[in-house]
Amino acid sequence: MVSTTDLNQPDAGDAPTAVKLKTLFGEREFSWDKAIYFPAGLKGFPDHNVFALATFPGEGGATFILMQSLTEPELAFIVAPYNLESDTLKPEHLEQAFGIYGIKKEDGAVLLVVTLHKPDDGDVIMSVNLRAPIFIDTSRQAAFQHHLPDSSGYSYHHELS
């Protein structure tokens, strides 16, 4: 179980309540109390554990979300919320991952990391990583990137239409 003491923050009286960062998408302010903690970091970024979620400037809907590192301003990801009612990911794989991390279904959310591909001779292609989604425990503000089974047929680059 993750607690705020796991974040190695100073006492509440000494800790800042927000952090202002110059991100790839302009200057943004993020509240520390809404941060999401990744105990094991992300694949390829094990030392980056604290992120915040934000909408993109000017975007009314929540199709895509900015997942910004609060400790490294140049590290950010575009993510897409996964509809848990969808059948793109098998329900048994979702249930297994929620169980591994002790996430109650009513507290669980899933994000998919988005990649933009720009071929030299074409339009931008967007894909999501179905093999390693991010599982979030909204009640504990903890998140885990989880590799789904190899035999599942999930792609690291599932194209969006």
C-alpha cells in the first residue's frame, strides 16, 4: 500500500502545495496533493515516480490527457483514458492486474500511453500501447505500468482510427 510517507516529502508545514513547471506545452501549475505516485516508475523511467494529469490547453473534452512528471519538466506523456466497458482489453486481464496491485474495481482507472508516428511521406499516425497499460488506484493516488500476457495478442502500437 502506498501512503504519503512513501513520497519522501517534508512535513506538511514545510512542503509546497503546488509546483509550477515550464512544460513542453507551456507553463502549468500542478497541485502536489493531486499527484500520482508510481512506486516502480514507468518502463524505461524507473527513477521518475511522481506525475500529474492535466488537460491540454484549449481542449474541451478528455480524449487525451497530459501526464506530466513533477520532478522532470521535460518528461511528459500523452495518455488516453481506457473505457473499462470496452472489450479491447480482456476483462480477465484487467481483473488480474487490479488484483495484483490491490486496486478495488470502483477505485480503478486505466490509461493507455499514446505514441505519435510521422512517416516521411504521410500524415501523423496515432497509436496506443495495449501491452503495457497504466493501472491507477484513484483512492491511493498510486499507479503501476503493467505488462499484459505475451499470448494476449496486444500490440505496443495499436493504431487509432
